Amino acid sequence: MRLIDYPIAIAQKQRELLQSEQHIRRLQDVLNRLTAEIDTTIAFDTDLRNDAQRKAKRLELMKAPDYRRAATNLQMVQDQRAEIEIDLNLLRNQFSVLKLELRESIATRELQMVDAA
């Protein structure tokens, strides 16, 4: 990749990261809603007499397929976001290295010109 290509590649990766973060927020909202439903169910269950029973019921309700699917989807997208962040940092670092190499090349040429004069 050429030096001029990096800003566009970095911007594209940043957009990808933004989309991933938006997706995470939506999935987190779904999971929060499901958790609130579980908490409401437990709060209004008169058969649950103590904290231990409420905790056990909460764990049981969290094993529901909808809740597990939402939690799993959120974890997968969070992992994808981490991978995008790694790729973005790699692009930024490659861009920095290329700029440094070009600066070194320019400095070397300038020294050669001064030595030749």
C-alpha cells in the first residue's frame, strides 16, 4: 500500500469500528431489556421467599434460549470490535512506520547532497 492510501484505509476501518459499536449498543439494549424482564418476573414472584431463591430463579431464567442467544451475539460482536481495533491500530502503525522511513530517506538524500557539495 502506498502512503497516500493509508488515510482512506484508516477512515474505512474507523467507519467499520463505528458500525460495530452501534451494533453492540443495539445488542446491549436487547440484553438489558431481557434482564429487566427477568428482574421484573422475580420481583413479582411471591413464591420466592429469600435471596437464595431469587438468585436461583434469576440464573434459571438467564438460561432461556432468547437470553443466551442475546448474550452470545453481544460477545461475538464485542470480539469482532476488538479485532477491528487491532486492525485499525496496525494500519496506523504501518502508516507511521512508512512516514518515518520516508523521512529517513529524505534526510539521507539531504546529507548526501551536503557531502557532495
